[in-house]
Amino acid sequence: MASQHSLLIVQKPRQLTVNWAQRILTNHTNPEAKESRIKSVELLSVDVGTTTRVRLAVDHDGPQTLPKRWFVKLPSLSRHARLITALPRLLPTEVRFYNELANSVPVNKPMVLSAQSRFGKGSTLVLSDVAEFGATPGQVGDALTFEQAKLVVENLAYFHAYFMDKAKQDPGFRWLAGPVRRLEDDLGTALAVPLMKRGLRMAIGWISDRLFAPALRYASGRKRIMQFLSNGEPTLIHHDCHPGNLFWHNTQPGFLDWQMVRIGEEISDVSYFLATALAPEIRRSHELELLTRYHEIMSANSPSTISFAKLLTRYRAHLAYPFEAMVITLAVGGMMQFESNLEMIRRAAQAIEDHDTFALLPNVA
């Protein structure tokens, strides 16, 4: 007989029925939610990328604090995306994040209604739709203002500082740097050259020709470069901090899509964010101020913070990863809106050129 928790796991949007929604509430930890009754479920939208993201209108007789707009993440309906994300277990990682870590992460996040994963059965994550309570979800390719960027950078600094010592000392974090993450890195290395070649061809006109040869050398030496980029002080990082993975509520940012969460070097999140979220002219004008503010908060909250000079050098080196990630996303296809993907490639490519990033990496210059 199937367990109650396995009955919460579904594969297709059509399985998001009244009976399924009722099981979600019945298994909720909140007593008021457990006693609530589902009246109807309406499918509002389906968006297919690295996961299948479904928005539902759920009518129930529960308390006002219980969301009536649900955001459900299922395995991707895209074959290509599913093949890329299955082995590194990205959705199961996010499920585990919400079950074990989310409550202690000091940034705004959606409310979780259910987070279930069973090997061989799949994974289903049910969150509140942040738009229901007045928040605005970010869009891939959004160009943020300096003021917005400063708020995100400050949030990242407090988040990274909070976990700096915990990530090194608490055995409960080991799964974030365990075999699944190594498998993900190995898969990325195995596919790096063919996907980089394909992505560069698709992005001709959006990337300077001067970057093509070093980008391919980067792909060829990816394993050693990843080791080089992993040498910093470890903490908990988001690892996919682009504008489409943010939301805004009362001018404050929140963070979505934690499927890439891991242990890594803190400044890598800032590199990823500034390379993808800011128009190049805004980044150039305010980059140093943003990095200075980040370092101030880290220094005040973590004794392990490196010098500003070293942080700046590591920031420049980590700009390679958002460039790679966006080019590979384009090559795989079906994971991000095409024009927005190209725009973020353009931004990341200009950041790499501005900082001569490839010259800092082993066997690339």
C-alpha cells in the first residue's frame, strides 16, 4: 500500500486534482490546515523549464493565512531539461532544502505547503504563490536598478555570513557537498566542450569574438577550473542567483528556486548576480560600491571574511561561471526564454571582458 507521503507526489499537471490538494492539507503540520476542506482546484498556468512550474487557484474553507494560490514544481516535461537535471537530482535537492534548511535561512522565501521526494517515484514541491500576498515575481532578463541590486547584495552578505562557520562545522550540511554535487560537476565537465561549442554558435553577435577561444579552453579545462573556484572559504550559497529567481515584496527581495543550493565560496553568488541582473553600464558604475558594501557586512558578521583585495580577485574569477551557465542553458534549450537567455549571456560576456576573467583561470589565458 502506498504511503500517505508518496500519494502527494505527482508527475503531470493533470494529476493536481481536488483529492490531491486535500491530501496536501491533511498532511500539513498546521492543525488548522489539516482540518480545512478543498472546494475546487483551477489550473492557471504551466511553465516548462528545468522543472515544470504550475500555478493553481485553490479554493478552501481554511484560515486566511492559508494560501489560495499555489506554486507547484514537478519534474520537467521537457525531455532535454529532464535529462540534464535528473542525474544531479536538482528538484530533490530543493525539496530537501525546504524540509531541512529553509527555516534557518535568513532571507525571504515562499511558504512551503509540501515538499516530497521518493527515489523511483519523483518529487513534488508545493509553495505559496508569492503574488497572492502582493509580491512581484522577477522575470528572467530583468535589469535591476542599483537600489535593488544593493538590497540583494546585502541580503546575500547576511545569508553567507550566517552560514560561514556552520557550513564547515555542522555535519548536517555534508549532503550539500556530497556525491550528488560531485556527480553534477562530473556531468558538467563531460558535456562542457560540446555544449559550449553549440552555445557559442547560437550566441554569435551577442558575444565578442575574442571570447570564443578562451571559452573553449575554459570548457576543456573545466574540472581543474572548478577545483580552483572551490578553494575559497565555504558557506551555504544559492548558486543560481539571477533576476528570474527573485521576487519583490514591499521593495524587499526574496529568493526562489533553491535547486542548485550547495556549499561553496560566498562571493560566487555575488558574481553570478551582478553578471546577470545588471545592465553593463549600471554594473560598471556601481560594482565597486556594491562589493564594498558586501565586504563590510561580511566583515562585521563573520571572522572568516577574506581581505577586500582577495575578495575582488575571487569575484573576477567567479564571473566565468554565470557566463558558462547561460551559454550552456542556451545550448540545451527549453530551460529559459530564448531572448532573455541571450540578454543574460550578453551581460555576463561583457563582465568577463571588463575584468579579464579568463586570464585569472588556470590553463585558459
